[in-house]
Amino acid sequence: MKKNPSKYSLAFLPTPLHKLFHLSEQTGYDIYIKRDDQTGLATGGNKTRKLEFLIQEAVERGCDTVITAGAQQSNHCRQTAAAAAIAGLECHLWLNGREPEIYQGNLLLSHLMGAHLHFSGENAKGREEALAYLQAELDKTGRKTYLIPVGGSNLTGAMGYISAMAELKKQLTNIDWQPDYIFFATSSGGTQAGIHIGKMLYNVPGNLMPVLIDKEKDFTQPLEEKIVEIIRDYNEIFNKQVRIDKNEIKIVKDYNKAEYGKLTENERTAIDVLAKNEGVLLDPVYTGRAFYGMWDILQKQKIPLGSKILFWHTGGTPALFAYAGELIINI
Ligand SMILES: Cc1ncc(COP(=O)(O)O)c(C=O)c1O
């Protein structure tokens, strides 16, 4: 990555920051929400900010094809497909599992935006190995490929959330409001790494409360370690001294009892509470789980009543349609 990275413009920024009036009144906390579900890229989400830097790098390197991987309902893959369409790049997605009979949610959107879909089927290859194989095959055909890591989580991607913190800082100053706690979903770590670095750089107040979505057994490397690596890369490239201490990378690990992508009463409760009280949609995999974590902590008053709370909505709403059968109650 170069020292002065620029962005490929993909997002509608700044995303709104607004108060959740009903939930604040009900809970006795002062709750705001930052709407990265409104970044604008084919229904938005946090990956849009990362892709502004990743796609720019691909274009600068003269690549004509981007490759990435994820679950079939991956928001990252859907936003990559959209970004590639905008930038005029070919997009190849390596997706877990067998091809379904009907495409729904994010998968449908990736298809509509022209991505080439490769289903792993029963393939025993790990994602990294599969991506390397796919890249080699495409390179053989003369394509010039750019590999985006799972979740867009390397330093280039994390740059999106470093600049998001500058954006947030400005908004907080404008409304003269300072969060005591900032909740968000963490999974492949790039968002958290960017928020962590940006917090230090721009002096953004608030304890970070990243809620872990996946089971730790599913990681090839502990998430804390990955985040430390991204911070180290940042310090090295930009000649900065953001503190690197694994023990300071706090992650809320109480809400990932169910497997990744499994909808439980927790996610349902979160979706229900935010939709019915505030007219805001969460997703069943990430923000549903993270918001529930926050909700549970507030309901049990595990943090002081009256605290100022920011929930950072990271998108994912198209997946709601893929979970329709599990979400519709009382019919
Ligand atoms: C909606 C949503 N929220 C949060 C995340 C987590 O972001 P990260 O992978 O950077 O930890 C993702 C990742 O796919 C996501 O799709």
C-alpha cells in the first residue's frame, strides 16, 4: 500500500448520525445511531468505505478483475460486485457451499450486478487456498487480477474506517455530543482496526464495544492478533506510533453462542425492537447480533444509566429477505 492512498468515490458520505428517541426514552440511556447502512452502494454497508480504497488500489495497479470470497449472503461480496460494476472491473466471487436453486438477498444482488459466482460445493479447500487457485486460473486467461481479502480486512480496507472516524469526529463536534460507548459488529476485523486507529488519531471519545459475530473456532488467527497486525502495518507505512497492545483490543464475546449466520431469539429481538420503535432495519447476521448485545447490556444496566451510547449500523439489510421464512411470525 502506498503512503498517500486516494479513494475511488463509491459512497454517499457523510452517513447520517441521529438520535433514537423512543429507545432513549424507554431505556434511560441517550442513544444515537450512525447509519452506515446508508453508504449507498447497492443498499449500502460498511464494506463500501473499505472498497473505496481497495478499488482505487486495483485501478492504480492496472487490474481489470477483482476477486474475493465470502458466505452466500456476504454483504462484502455484494458490495464488491457493485463497486466493480461502477469501476468497470470484472468481479469473481468465491462463495461457500452449493449453488442454491433460487438466488435471494445478497446473492441475488451480486448476480444482478454481473458478478461471476463460483460455488465451493463440497470443495474441501480453505478460502485462502481457493482464492489463490481462482486467481491463478484467471491470470492464465490473461486477466490482471486484484485479490480482495475476505471482508476487505487489510490495512487498505481499514483506511475506510480510519477516515470514517474523522467524519464521525466532525459530526460529534457539530452536535456537541460525545459518546461514552460505541457499539458495532466485528467479524473479519478491518472495521474494528480502522475505528481503533481513527479513535487514537482523531481523539474520538468513547469506549469501543465491538460485538463478536463469529465463533472463535472459525478463525485461522485470533481476531486481536489480526487487528494488531493491521495497526502495525499502519504505523510502519505512515511512520506513526499508534499504541499496539493486544490487551487493549477489547472484544465483547458474549453474544456469539450460536453459529455464524444462525438466527436466534436474540437477533429476532433486536430486529423487532429497532424496526418497531424506530423504523430502522437491522440485518439477521451482523447488526442484529451486535444490536442485541448492546440491548442486553443496556437492559441489564451493565453500564451506568444515562450513559451516551452510539450504535454504528454497518448495513446488511438485503440478507433479511434471505431469512424471510425465519423472520415472519404469526401468519
Ligand atoms: C453488515 C456487516 N456488519 C459488520 C461486518 C463486520 O465487519 P468486519 O468484517 O470489518 O469486521 C460485516 C462484515 O461482513 C457486515 O457485512
